[in-house]
Amino acid sequence: HLLNFAHGELITVGAYVTYFCFTRGVPWYWIAPILVVTGVVTSLVIEQLAIDKSAPSKRRSSGD
């Protein structure tokens, strides 16, 4: 198991998205789902770029 210490990055990305949406006049009830999607996408990108690269390969041998 590998711990994810990227909470600061997720909060920062969420803050930038919130600021961008508010300055563009997006209603708050649209910002909440946008932030959920942004958080999921950011988490998946972090996992693919950082966590999967550092984790050992999970390939199984052919049974020989």
C-alpha cells in the first residue's frame, strides 16, 4: 500500500477552479459538481503519473 500525500495539490486545484468559476459568474450550485469532477480527474492524473510509476509491477509469472 502507498499513502497519498497530495491533499495540498487537490485543495489548490480546487481553489483555482472555484476562483475561476466565481469570477466567470458561475452559480455556486454548479461549482460543487464541477469541483467533484475536478477532484476525481486530478486524483486520477496524480495516481497515473506518480503512484503507478513508483509502485512495483503487479505482473504475475506464467506459472513456470
